[in-house]
Amino acid sequence: MTVPSAELTGLILARNEERHIARAIASLRPVCGRIVVVDALSQDRTAAIAASLGAQVWARRWEGHARQLGWALERLAPEGGWVLRLDADEIVTARLAAELAARLPLLGADLAGATVLRRIRFQGRTIRHGGVFPLEVLRLVRPERAHCEPRLVDEHLRVDGAVARFEGEILDDSLLSLSEWTEKHNGYASREAVEMLHLAQPFLARGPLPLPQGRAGLRRALKERVYARLPAGTRAAAYFLYRFVLRGGFLDGREGRTFHLLQGFWYRYLVDAKLAELRRHMAREGRGPEAAVREVLGIELP
């Protein structure tokens, strides 16, 4: 049986997550002495449920994952200790909870963070093939030595210092319907199209970003230096075939096949289609990237 650590704070970013929030908090409670939910002024019962379960609720207007996370880390930094970041639709598995309880007290002062593994469950089926899961992600950090990349999507935590590696998993297990899932990923695709446009012709108000630490950096390098240079549209099909055929995605059953088709092809093709739409608008209307992003995708850039 694990005992909650006073040195560990569970941090959840939430916006209209009443279906998920209780489950996420319950998975953190065995290991976290404190749980903080940063609620983006939800219109449902997210904040009330979190408070009723003993979590501290900090209200803040939604400004994107990177800014929400950065703001929370700044507030937590003076208190020291460790922070375990969790999305509202994720849960800490029993194996990771046991590993945190055993290893956290042994982590030296030289360590600024630790990676864990992240796996996805889609429509009730855990995805085990396709060569993409589990992902190694940096989720355990010392808040005073951590910051979040200022990206619109696929933002990563970074730390100043050495990073340990844990073998336990966080499980992404969304309870959204398929319609809600595709609507959510349509929003992701819009933001990723902006990042892809910026990669080709920098225009966002930020300097060059170094690659993330660990294996996340390798994935980012492959995406930006190999995938992004392939022909638009065709690269989505190539990536899907790599995942589905060469890496055995077809072995994930009916639900898994749906996942690989949607996340490995439809989503990536949608990003390319939105990128093409932005470029057509810029050429036809003589608009710059910032104006095109606002007028075509409805995204107001910071």
C-alpha cells in the first residue's frame, strides 16, 4: 500500500472535465500529499467536483496549455518539492504509483525531473502496437527548475538539470464520444497547422526553441527535419502505412484500427489540408501569416 508523499503535488489542468476529473484525482491520491486543479472557468461541475474531493482549485481564464501550465509552475515554485503533471483524462496506473512511492524519496538534489511512460486507451481498447506507444514524457519536475515550451500544440515541459527515467505508465483514457474526440482533434489540427507554417516561414513571436529533452527531442527532430520535408498529403499516407502495416497497428483490434486511421492518417492529413488553406488565403488575399491564421482558423495569436 502506497502512502501519499508531502513532497509531491499532483497538478491537473482542466476545462469542462466533469466526466474525467474525479477519476484523475482518485488516481493521484495514493501518492500525492496535495492535489491542485487549475480550472479554466469551466461551465460544468469540474471545479465543484474537484473541491468536494479535497483538491485545491485555482481558477484562471484559459490561455492555452503552455500558459496555464507555466502559470501554475510559477505559483508552485516557491514551495519546492515535486510536481506530477496530469491531464484530466489521464490516470496514474498502480505500477507508476508504486514506483513513485519507492523511488521519489531516493531522488537526489541533482535531479530536476523524471520521465514516465504514457499509453493511450481508445474506445475501451489499450493501444499496444503501431510503434508509437508507450511514449516517454517528462511529467515529474521540480517546479522551480521547470518551464513549458511556448507552443500552440505538442508543448513539452523542460527542466534545468538531470532527468531520471521511470518505467511506470500514465494512461490516457478519454471518455469522449467519437464526435467529441474528432471535434477536439480538429482544434489540435488547426494549431498544428500554425506550427507547421511557422516552421516553414517563422512568424510567431518567439525565438528558436531547442529540442525537448530525451526521446521527445528525437520525435520532434524526426517530425521537423524529415516528416515536414515530405510532400504534403502524401506524408500522411506514408506515416499511416508505417504505423499500421510495418509496426503492426492492425493488431490492435477494431477500435485500434479506428484509432490508427484517425490519429495516424485523418489527423495528419487534416493538418496538411489546413496548412494548404492558409497558404492559399495568403496568396489570394495578399495577407501575412498572422492575419491568415486569424481569418481562416479563427486563432488569435498571443
